[in-house]
Amino acid sequence: MSNPTDKGKAHYISPRLLKNLDSQTPISKFYTQATYMNRRTEPQSIDLSLGDAYEMPPPGFVEALQHWVVPQNSSWYGYKANLSESQLIVSTSLKEKRGLSILSEDILMTNGTAVGLAICLRMLAQEGDEVIILTPPWLGYRNMINLTGATAVGVPVNTNTFDMDLEAIASAITQRTRALIVNSPHNPTGKIFSTATLERLAAILTEASHRYGNPIYIISDESFSRVVFDHQACPSPTQFYPFSFLVYGYSKTLMAPGQRIGYIALPSIMPNREQIKRVIGFLQRNAFGWCYPSVLMQYALGDLEQLNINMEHLQTKRDLTVKALRDMGYKLHSPDGTFFLLVQAPWKDDCSFAELLASHNVFVFPGTPLEIPGYFRISLTATEDMLSRALPKFQAALKYAGEKSFRDTNSDLQ
């Protein structure tokens, strides 16, 4: 009898997993082909491509962890799921900071937004289903949806306003639609979706749910809901539509993406909450391998909830960078929130322009792999020094782009 561990024997791996591993999504194609991005971590490079933390966490972050790391009893570091203290802290904070009334028992702690999204998708979608995403989307949505066996259906935002195209969303809904992912403030456009927009979206989903006989859920990715400029409000879909999950993680406000804590919150108007909580708990303990946040982060949450990224500093970086780029001749919206600026590229081929910037040691994320061709994304999590050193290089690249276009036009006329 052959030994299945013999050398040269093929080992079984889930076909669906292998299919997703080898899938050519826009992001996977980009990282395969854009080899110049390997240079973005070199010492002379100015990396503005991702929302990585280039500045220290808010004051008080380290002190909070130092305080709570000291065991207070013999079971301090034993198995813990949802600490009731953590749930109450989140419930109180949502009420005080965002005006959302969500019961503490309807908050399920997770180790970050990404896990919360994956849990919701695993619960709602399966082979043959569809999940609508707004494009340009966050980088991870498509792969997460694909792993459930469902299909991601992209609906572009309005490129003039970056608002949802509600008519297009309504047209994209079918009997196979199980959920819609909403991300506000939207990454990468920075758009906050208004109360009026969310109310109209709720009416569309309510009508479609009745038509097809099944609820169509909103999975509301609210990672940037506290990273908003000009003291704007950021309404949540959970205020207007009962079949909504609020998914949140603290890595943006704490600027500490490696120390992960977040939650899934269920609005009190959601039907069948008890069953849904049982399913989420089952997935956390079993399918996702005890994916509750570390007990240290839960113990410290009362202190961490009081901290936030320095929005005045971030807004100063936004305002200075937007003005400087506009003065050079770039076209861009000033974002309502998030860490990002989405800028129109002077060439139709945004990937080539991103590579031109890389030749000046400035690294941005081109729009094509983000599913919004003709743009590129800049991260404001860079330091002021990084941004100030990058600005002359943006000007030099724009000048070169203009000269090249002039040369190409004259060449075509000859």
C-alpha cells in the first residue's frame, strides 16, 4: 500500500482554496506585475501607497497596555470570549460618540475589522450567492467573498461625486443577492454617505427583500467612522435598516494595526438576533479558531476607547497636500474622512504614472488595481516630512507627464 506522505506524491488541498490562491484579481495581478513596488521599503523611498503607521500611537496607548498586562488573578490570562466589561464599554461609546443605541449583549468582540467582515460573509453567503460591493472597494473584499463560494458584484460609485449610484445598486440586485458591503467613510474615495443616501438605500433593500422573499443584509464596514474631517457626522446604516451588521476595528484610531481588537454590533431592530449571535459565536470558536481579541486588549479597552488619532494633525496634512497638489495642476476631491487622497492621474494609464513616480522614489497605489482606472491613491499616514519631500517629486512627475504628452501629440501630427 502506498504511503500518502511519500516524496513526489500530491497532497490534497481544497480546490476552492487553491482556486482563490491562484485567482487573478486586480490586486493579485498588480502585486505580481508591478515589481517596482519591491523598492518602496528602501531607505531613500517615500512610501505613500498603504495606510501604514509612520507615527507613534496616541499618547496613553503604551501606558494602558502596561497597566493591564499585570495579572490581577490566577485566571487573568485564561480563555475569554466576550468580556461583559468590553461589551458595555463599546455600547456606551457608540451612544456617546455616535448616537447609536446598541445593547451591550448585542456586541460581539472580534480581533479586528477583517475578521468581523469574514464572519459576516461566512454566515450569509455560500456557493452561487452574490454579494454587492461598491467599487473602488477595499482591497480585501473580493477575496473574502470568493472564499465563501459567492460572487462579488461590483457597482461603481459616481465618479463626479463619489456617492453611491443607487439606481445601479437596485439594478444589480438579483434573487441570489445576499448582502451589500457599505464602507463609510469610503476607502479609497473618502466619501461619507449621507443620511438621505442611506435612507434611500434602505428603501431599495427593503423592497428587494420583500420581492425575493429573503432579507438582503448590509455589512457596514465602519473602520474609518472616527477618522472624519471638519467635525462631520458619519451616519451608520444600522440607524435606517434592520438587517445591518456594524463591523468596527480600533487599528485606525490607535494607529496600531498589529494590536487588534474590534467588534460586530447588531442593531436592536434586527430580527432573530439571538440566533445570529449563536451562529457568530459558533464561527468564532470553531470555523475561525477562537478569533476573539486578546484578553489584554479587552481589559485595556476602557482606556483605549478614550484615545484617538490626532485628527487636527491629520486634517492639517490633508489640507496642505490637497492645496499643494491642486496648485500644481492635479485634480482631486478633498476627502470627508479616511487616511487617503484619491487623485486623477495626468495619464490615462495610471499604472505607468505610478511607475514614473516610483522612478522619483515616491510610491503610490495606482487606481487600476483599486478598480478606479485613471486615478492614484496617496496615504496621509506618512509623516509631514515624507509628504513635504514628496511634493516636489509630484511636481516633477507632472511636468514630465505634460512634456511627454506634448511630444507624443506633435509626433502624431508629423
